[in-house]
Amino acid sequence: MNDLLKLDNQLCFAIYACYREISKMYRPFLDELGITYPQYLALLVLWEQKKCSVKELGERLYLDSGTLTPMLKRMEAAQLIKRNRCMDDERKVIVHLTKQGELLKEKAKCIPEALLRNSGIHQEDFLHLLKQLKRLLRHVHDLNK
């Protein structure tokens, strides 16, 4: 029973510590682009979808509007995105990329490969781990609704 309370037996700590170390790996790439990690995640969604509502973006990134709105304001000030109210429903805010935001995509293309290479795990192991973590995320997210 005492083993349950050992730090090395905590899944949450392994994920947390791994996140912190992986974030350090991202930092030089993102610093070169002049963006933060959460901004990079928002850009990934927008590069994929071109535009989406703030609500949809928050759902994709698991972020609430209190966290998302200030980040989007900074991204808009940096001219990476534009936010516009929807004509059909003024309560809805649509986020879309600017030309400058689009141009960052080309510069960011090297990031995923570099991180996979630097991670020290094979692509098959990476894909297996990603699948397991996505399943865990869906499960715990559903529990926390």
C-alpha cells in the first residue's frame, strides 16, 4: 500500500515531468518564431482549419475562455490572427489567420520531426504512446465534465 504513494509510481507526475522536459525541447524553435507553446498549439489548429470560433478553439485545446482570450489578444497584437464577430450571431467570435500567421507555418514545419528525432523514441513507439495518451485524455476529460 505504501508503494502507491511513491512519487515514481504516480502517472500524473510522469506526465507532468515529461511535459516540462518536452516544453524545454520546443523552446528554441518557438523562440525563433516569436511565439509561446500555447500560441503554437492555437496556430496548429488554425493551420489545419483556417478559421474557427473561439469556443471551438478552446474545446480543441482544452482551454477555458479566461485563458484563451488573453492569449488570442496577444496573438492579434502580434498580427498572427484576426478576431471578428460572426455576422449571424454577434456572440460568436471567429478567429482566422493573417498572412503573417500563415507564413509561420512554413517556418514551423521542421519542429515535429526535430522533436521526434530528439525524443529518442522510434516513430512506431511514438505513435503507440500518442494513441494511449489520447485515449487517457478522452477518458479523464469525460470524467471531469
